[in-house]
Amino acid sequence: MKFDDAKLRFDLIPPEAEEELAKVLTYGALKYAPNSWQGLEDFEDRYYAAARRHLTAARQGERLDPESNLLHLSHALTCIAFLIWREHEMHLDWSRENRGKIPQPKKEQLELWDQKKGK
């Protein structure tokens, strides 16, 4: 018997989003160098600002980034992925302790879900 209930569900990640992330990372690796984003100065400020610029452009109806010809939303996703990476790097002990663990909903969330389901 296999106990997969306690494993993260990577199969729930939309493959389209994963592919878009890879497109932006490949573009950046060709333009600069692979993983050069990790050593950027003012890391948090620059990636928060870039994510917001890309989200704003997408929200205003501009689908594609004019420089890369990739989706603005893909660039925003990549910026957020970088920020998540940085969060894990800065809080390595927390990251190691919680790696692979499925987050458990709070009691209030469970009660709200039950109400919405009519229980």
C-alpha cells in the first residue's frame, strides 16, 4: 500500500505556467547568464517593482512584453518565483523544517469551507 496523501501534489501545477516560467528563465539565461538573477543588488525591491510593472501592463491590456515578446504575466510569475526563492534563502532553518510538508488549513478555514458546502 502506498501512502501518497501526505505528499505535495506537483501534478496540480498547471504545465502551461511551468512552461511560461521556463521561457522567461531561458530568455534571461541567454540574455545575461544562467541564474544571474540570484546575485542582483537590491534584490527584493527590484523584483517586487518588476513584478508590479508586469502585472500592471497585463492589467492594462498589454499581453506581451515588448522586449522579450513573452507574456507580462510570465515575467511577473518569474519575479514572484525569485522572491519566494529569496524568502527560503533568508529563512533557511524554516525552509528546511517545512520543506515538503503540506500546509494544514486553520480551524476557521475548515469551518468556512464546511459552511460553503452546506454542512
